[in-house]
Amino acid sequence: MALWPAAVLIGKECENYSVRIVGLDVGERRIGVAVSDATLTLARPVTVLRPASLEAGAAPLAAAAIAQLAEEEDGVSSIVVGLPRRLDGTPTGMTPRVEAFAAELKRLTHLPVILQDERLTSREAESRLAATDKDWRSRKTRLDAAAAAVILQEYLDLRPGRPVPLSADPEL
């Protein structure tokens, strides 16, 4: 699956191009999707994907959504995937499953995949949504995409001035 023009831009100077980063909040039944602006400053929620399960078609579904975003937006340079951890930093039962998902997503998209700590991002997203929407049913439908935006925003905030962040983990 080619994600032109972003895939062509990887590893090259990107000053003259506007490319975006996609953020994913991966869960058992839902995957929240967010995207950065062209300046890599702000993240915004986009949609929620609903695979049959994390192991049953989730990575191809996410890859297709990323390809569509690459066409609709200014291209996609990399993917940030929220990595579940306990509050003390130790892995959860979902951690290896999300790592396997991220590796498969990298294989399918040929884009750098960065694993970003997602501790407390769902609580932060819920808090932000609750400030503007009092109906919990409405918030619940948007929570995963909002959590993806929080994950991506945390990544963007930690990487000021980098036009195209590349994965620090060569294994992914």
C-alpha cells in the first residue's frame, strides 16, 4: 500500500512539503484516529475504527484509514501509536498486542511507527470532552478519537522543531 507523497518524503528534507502525523489509540474493539496539522503543532481527532478484534484485521483497517488520510490531507510522514503501560511504567496485558499491531502496521504502510506512552490519556480525553459536552453517550462515541489526539499531542509537544519525526526504535 503506497502512501504517496508521504512515503516518498521519508528520510528526505521536507521543508517544502506539508506532511502530517497520524496518532492511534489502539484498543480491543476500537481504534481512535487523530491527525496533526501541517505544521506538526496541533492534533485533532478524526474518527474511530471498529475492527472485529485487535488481531483480526485491525492493522489492515488502520492502514487503509491512514492511506485515505494521506490522500485527503497533505500526506502522512509517520504514525504514533499509544503504548499501554501501568502507572508504574510496567507493561500491561495489552502492551505486547499493541506492539505486534504496530509492527504489522509498519509492514503494511512502510511508514515509521513511534510508540508513545499513553498512560492517563483516556482520562485526559474524557475530561476535555466533559468540559464541552455534558451527554456521556455523546462523549463515549468520540472518546477513542479524542484519546488518540491526546497521545499525538503529547508526542508533538515533546518534539518541537522536528519537521518529520522518525522512529527512535529501529525494531519497529
